[in-house]
Amino acid sequence: MKKYSFTKRELQVLQILWGSENALSAKEIAGAEPGLSQNTVLTVLKKLLASKFVETSGVTYSGTVLARQFTAVLPKEEYLESLVSRQEMMKVVSNFIGDSSDNELDALEAYIKEKRQDNK
């Protein structure tokens, strides 16, 4: 499993993108978090684009000028999974199962059956 390491600002920008259903411009990203300037966002986006963690997914008008829109390429779940080892993940899953309701367990069981069918 690949480990991902981001700066505080990179992670801030990624979290904003993960939390949005739509692609966002640098101005929209900066406006979503107090303390983030558009210049900082543009610098961070340039680095994330070069590393292929985000992509340009459209163009929109920002006032009277055109602005690129961005989406995250790296899924949030993949990033979170990279933070813990398989052994730690098993402990988390075991704890989740122990504290789950019947509905949650049924959903989890259905997902496991689906995954087993996909792997055949």
C-alpha cells in the first residue's frame, strides 16, 4: 500500500475538494476556508497537479475571466487507508463490527458477498 504525505495546506485543499460534489475554482477553494488566500491555493494546486493528485476538470467564469476548475484524483478513502497498516485496519474493522447495529452488519455482509463475487 502506498503511503501519501501532504503538507498542511495540500491536505486542506484536498479536503475541500473531497468535500465538494462539484469541481471548484481556486477562488472557490480559497473562499471555503478562512485563512487560505487564492495565491496560496494556486501554489498548492500547481504542486498537486504536477503530482497528479488533482486534475483540471473544467473551465468556468469567475466574474468576467475564465477560471479552471479542479477535482481530486486521489480518493479520500485511499488516502485514509494509507495512514494505517493492514494490521491496524483489521483492529479498526473488528472494533467497528463489535459496535455495529444489525442494519450496519447486514450492509457490511452484503458488501463482502459482492466483493467475493467480483473476485471470482
